[in-house]
Amino acid sequence: MEKMSLKNIKVILIAIIILFILVSIFKAQTAALSNASKTKESAVENANNKIPEEYTIPNEEIQKENNSVDEELEVDTDPNEPQVQNKETSEGTNLTEDFNPELFKEKEASKEPKTQEDKNADKLLSQDILETKKEQQVQKTTIQQVKKDKTPQEVFDFALSEMEKGRYNSAIYEFNNAIDKATTEEMSLAARKYLAQCYEKKGINTEAFDMYEYIYLHTNNKDDLLEMNRVAHKTTREHTAHNYIQKYIDEHPEEKDNLSRYINY
């Protein structure tokens, strides 16, 4: 009996130990499953909280999103339908820099209709502008007609007045006109003489020499010869001037004593 009892006790103890081990294993598995569940929940929570509350979307992403929206609008918009301009964007638009005629027409059309007073004012303004243009055209035509109808003497006098005022460029232009319009050789030579002086004032001495040479060949005057010789010293035409002086002496021997000093080196 005692042996059977001891044997039963051992069996019971073994059964208790096995049961204890099974319970421990079960608890360990339960704990592992619980930890795995918590880890998963924590990962989900971290993923949800990845973007902070004050996070700002980068400008590049905003631009891409806007571009995609614009592309969708361009595709979906019927070209025959009137386009509605965004007020917020149109207010900052500078028409002088990026003028869109269609948007401008729509903007003008969206304005309140003008009153009769506004229409009358616009009409008067248009008439004033038209009359002003007509007056300017008349004045321009009149000025051109006056210039065209100037007499040769008036052209000569105006050129001389420009020269006296020191406006040599204008005087050169007007003296050339005077030469073209001159009706007498005397006026033509006088215009050339003043023209030569203007060239000399401007430092254009070669042109001045040509003018004096032309004058001397038409007058054969000693004073004109000496003027030509004087300007020749400012150019490379001295030899030409000396030849003219020698020829003049040959034709007028009585002037030899007076003119020889101009060709003596």
C-alpha cells in the first residue's frame, strides 16, 4: 500500500510539474503576442505622428500641385466658353509687363456700365484729341510749306544768323542750302566763304581749304588767295597754295614784293 501511495504521489507531482510548465509556456506565448501587438500599435502611432502639426509643404510640392491643377483645368476647359478671371490674381497683374488682350476685354466687360455723363465726357475727349491732331498736322504742314517757300536770301540770312549764334552744324547745313538756292554767283560765293569759316571753326580745315580754293578760282582775288594760303598751313595743302601764289605773281609781277614772303621757306 505504501509503495502504491508513493507511486501515486510521484505521478501527481510529475503531472503538477508538467502542468506548471504548460502554464508557463502559455503565459510566455501570451506575453509575446501582447508585446507584438503593442509594437504594431506603436509603429502605427509613430507613422501617424510623423508629420508635425506645424509642418509646411515645400514650395516645390505646392508648385507641382498647382501645375497639375492648371493642366487639368486646361484640359477640362471648353475653349468656346468665356473664361472667368481670378480676382485675386488679376489685382496684382501688371498689364504693361504681361498684357493679355482677352483678359483685358473680360475685365473691361465686367466693369459697371458707363453713365450717359461718362459717355458724353469720353466723346468730348475723343473730339478734343482728334482736333488737336488735326491742328498739329496743319501746323506741321504749314512749317514745311514755310521752309519750302523760303527765298534764297532768307535761307542765306538764316544760315548767317545760325553762324553768329555759334550753331555751326546748323549753319553748315543752311549755307549748303543757300548755295543750292543761290540765284547769283555773288550769293553763291558769299555762302561758300561763310561756309569755309564754319568749317574752320569746327576744325574741318581741308573742307575750308576747298571752299577758299573754289572762291579764288572764280574771283582771282588776292585776298581770297591769301585766305586760302592761311588755311593751307593747317592742312597738308601748303604746296598747292604756294603754286597758286607763284602763278599769281607771274600774272601780276607788281605783287612780287608783297607775295614772295608767303612762298619763301
